Amino acid sequence: MKFLANKFVLAALLLGVPAAVIAFEGIEAKIRFTDIAAKAGVQTQHHTRKYNGKSAEVLGMFTSGGSSAAVGDFDGDGLDDIFVTDSDKGKLNHLFHNNGNMTFTDVAVAAGVAGGNDPLSIVADALWFDYDNDGRQDLLVARFGTPILYHNEGGGKFKDVSKGSGFNKFGNTIAVIAFDYDNDGLLDVMLGNYFKPENLLELKDPHVLPNDLDNAINGGGVTLWHNQGKGVFVDVTVKAGFGKHTGWTLDIGHGDYDNDGFQDIYLACDYGTDRIFFNNGDGTFTDTTEKSIGFDTRKGMNVDVADYDNDGYLDIYVTNITDEYMKECNMMWHNNHDRTFTDVSRETNTCETLWGWSAKFGDFDNDGWPDLFVVNGLRSAGKENYIPVLVNLITQPGVDFTDARLWPNIGNMTWSGYQKKKMFRNLGGQAFKEISAEAGVDNDKDGRGIAMGDFDNDGRLDLFQANADQPAIFYRGVTEGGGNWIQFKLTGTKSNRDAVGARITLTAGGLKQMHEINGANGYAGQSMSRAHFGIGKAATVDSVEIRWPNGLIEKVSGVAVNKINKVTEGKGLQR
């Protein structure tokens, strides 16, 4: 369903959309962004890892990710900072400290978090989380290798505590989330692994690529790490029910999909079916893929989670590949409220985003409905196209796709490159309208991760776009005439201090919205931990209820509009 803006109300009436939806459409602001990366001092250049040997180019193609960004306030000054990864040998990561005037200073070296791209390790993703509940954001750097865990010592300094953390299992990790799967008040970690645990930098066996382009089962799966306290994590993958998963995991998304108070898991997998696991509440999970979503043969790239239609249940958005030779379509999984989901990507106009990577929900015009930004593009290079060369390989009978030596070199050829990014405005929960050009975000870089935040605390969401082998883009939200807004910064006491898994339900202007705090959903990008609500023309809030991870239901009064509201578990609003 596609609606022209001036006919939306009529269409909504014909479709039976609630009156509250139509009322919120009174916000006529046009979403706008402007790139300030150079001025802000964050236009960092990413470098993918360069390999040696006969399979160097092929391995480079298959590992062209690693361009990620993570948002977190590491020094507790109320301004969100950005950690940005690099991936080539000896290249340094970046920790951009927010100066408060939309400029940033790289303090990674001084803070002690710049390293990680060792001769036999590749930095691929990053995660801010307070693993010891001391009130300071710690940092985990995920790698093709073993993770690096940094403890925040305060004063802008970090200490590498990897050695005693338990994170000693090699994995080709491309995704990481933090969530409290057993609600014990400590954040646990799940790592998503792409290749099987074979070090690609000292390759002994060239048979490391997918064994099937549509149903591969020789990937790295996931590992789940239970937080024991005192900085120690234990591998509970098999015990929790994830041991049989051997797909090519590209992203992980968590959320309470069935509203039972426990965090569930969705895995986006390349070269084969995605997987969904429901939390049994006893430290184990059950794979319900066949019943919940069905099996697929697509190339899952991203998992972001939000209640896009404001019905009180979390929906899931997965990017796939829809370009000149793969016509897969994304998946907008609408939650049916019974542990099953229906893909409505075509109906909502969110199906085609070319070679999709990260996607993030955010209310960019503050009208009360989550919009969507998607980055895309694999490799932009010369005029010659790699696809015909690739087709010659995959159409040959009996080809061993796992053998990296058999894949043709790409040289300076382009593979699904120069693709325009996609932004979709939410039209009241029924459909989305593509507005990337008018919003100013239709760049053609090879996008990977998106980190979303409100870096100047003005109530307009900003976007950091990490690109593979290219400079980053930093979009400042400059929408004029948008709706009012409210943000919440939650602090857990009995629950984990970051309040990951806490659910906020807010009613304003006749519209009820729900937001759940997550621990880095979305491919290669962690967004701010504050919950952001647009409330349209409403000037007051009718009600706010928080369901904390430990089960406490807390009603909050006195919430301020167009402000950041700080709430501590069990103590209400903090002034």
C-alpha cells in the first residue's frame, strides 16, 4: 500500500485506521538531515583487512564488513560518544569524545582502546555495556579472533581485562549484543560468528566458504556467554539450546517478542534460513523457526526490532538482497501476538533496499511512528561488473563452493556498488513512504553499520553511517516543525544497571507507544541507550509505565516534554 501524503487521511479512513493515527498525521514536517562528518571531526576512513596468498581477493570479498560504530556515554557527562572500528592490520580504532558542540575528539589512544587489529585478528564490531554494574560503560571489541574486553576505570581510561574474562574461544565474530537472558541483574553476551572457527589469516584449509549458497550449514553459529559476576563469563551455548545452530550468522536481534518478560533471539543468517529462539525462562531457549517464521533461502543481513504499528508487540526488520541478480526482498516481520510472524514487507513498501546491510528504526519527525533508515551497497569500484563472472561459476555443475581457490578474483570490478541509501517515513503504521532523496540521505557509499543517537540532545535523532573502505558519514537531524518529544534515561538497581530489556509504555495525544531498551540490535551498529519518543502535537503525557527486567511494574508521573527524563528503578523520576 502506497499513499500520497495529501490523501493519507482518506486512505486511513477507508482502511479503518484508528482516529489517533489520523490525528498524529497533523505533523507535516519534512524529515531532513545534513552531513557534518568533516566539520564534526568524525570523517574517519575505514580499511578492510588485506590477505596474502592465492585466495586473498576472495577472502577480502567475503570479509568486507567490520565497519561498525557503537554509541555510549563512556565518561558519564550526559553526551553520547562514538566508538568506530577499523579492520586492516595495524590500523587503529577510534573513540570520539563528544565535545558538546557537535564536534568530537578522538581519544582512543589515550583511553587505551585503539588496538585490536593484530597480525592474526580482525576487528569487526563493538559493544558498550556496564557488565559489572558500577555505573561506567565498559567496552567489548569483537573480532575475527578472540574478543577484547575493556573495563572502564574512570577518568577516561580503560583496562584490558580479556585474560581473566573467560572470552578465550576463537570465533570469526561479526555481531555482538548484550542482554540479560535470565534476568539475574547481570548483562550476558551473545556473539554471532560468520565463518566456522578457522583463522583465515593463516589459512590451512581453503574449504572455508559456504557449502551451499542458499542452505549453508557450515558457518560459525553463535556463542552465548553467561555473566558470572566479577568480570567472568562462561560459555553456555550448548546448555542454553544454541549448540545445533551452524549457520552463517551476520546479525543478532533480541527483544521480548511474546510479552512474557524474557528476552528472545532472532538470528539473521547469510546463505540460508534465519532462526528465531524463544526464551523458556529457565536459562534455555527453544528454536521455533518452522512455526514462527518458516524456513527461507535468503541472505539475512540485519535485525532491528521495534513496534512499528504501535500495537504493543515488537516487530522485526531483516534486510536481504534485492538487486540485479538476486530478488529476495527484505522481511518486515509483523508480530501476530502468538509467537508467529507474517512478512508484510511488500505491503508496507519496505521490501526493496538493494544489497541491504544495517537498518534502524527511529522517529525522525517525532510524530509518534517509527521511521526506518537502511544502508546498502557491497563494493563500488571500476566500470566492469563482477556479477557475470560470478554467474559463470555458480552455474557450473558440481562446483565445490567451499573452496576459496575456485572463486574468480574480483580485481577492480564492481559488485552491487554505488547504491542509493533508503529512508522510509512511517505512514501511521500501515505503510512506509521512501523519502531518502528529499531527506538528504541518499548517498551511494558502501554502507555497513548505523549508529543512531541524539548527540546534541535537541530531540532530533542523528545518524552515523560507517562505510567499508570509505570515509564515514555523520548525518545531523535538522528537521524543522517536527513534533514534541520525550527521552528516558533508565538506571536499573535490582535489574541490570543499563536497563537492557526494560519496556516503556507511554500514552500521549491519544496514542500509546512502546519502546524496549536493547543491547545493540542492528548490524554493525549500536545506538544510544536512551529511549526516544515522538509525541506529535501533544504537549503533555497521559501516562508512563516501565516494566523493568526483574518484573517490577513502575508508573512514572511528572514526565517533562522536550526533555531527557532520568528514571531510577524503584525510585521514579530523578530531578
